[in-house]
Amino acid sequence: MKGIDEKDEEILKALKENSRISFRELANTLGIPHTTVWSRVERLKDLGIIKKFTIEIGEEELLYSKLQRKDKEELISLLIESFREREWKDNV
């Protein structure tokens, strides 16, 4: 099994920072052909080094967005429920 080199590490670092970056954009950043980026990513996946591409959810932003859709009664119920969950977790 062939190990990884510095370009592979650069690809991994870039994908860790932004897993949605296009291979073409990544190739331009690294100064290598996009087909090389594609083949290296495929090899890293085959080696099990890249297991999945994912997203990071901003929990606070998501909650704020949900709160904007609620009316006052729903908002109060949601806040009470959230408070109870936190209080329960703190006491466990």
C-alpha cells in the first residue's frame, strides 16, 4: 500500500476546512490538474483515509432560524422545554 505524500496532505487539509470545495478550485489552489486531485481523492477514499464528506451544522444558527418561525406560545413552550432538558442534563 502506497503511503500519502505532501500533496495528499494538502488535499486533506483543504477538504477538512471545506469539504464542499470543487476539485477544480482545489486544483487551482494547489497548482495541479483537477484530474490529479480527483484521482488522489479516489485513492484516499480507497485507502480508507477519507471515510466520508460531511457538513458541520451551526446549532445556534439553526435554533435561531427555527425560533423565527414560531409564534409566541410555541416560542415559550420551546424555551421551557429547552430549559428543562438542560436542567435534566446538568443533574444527571
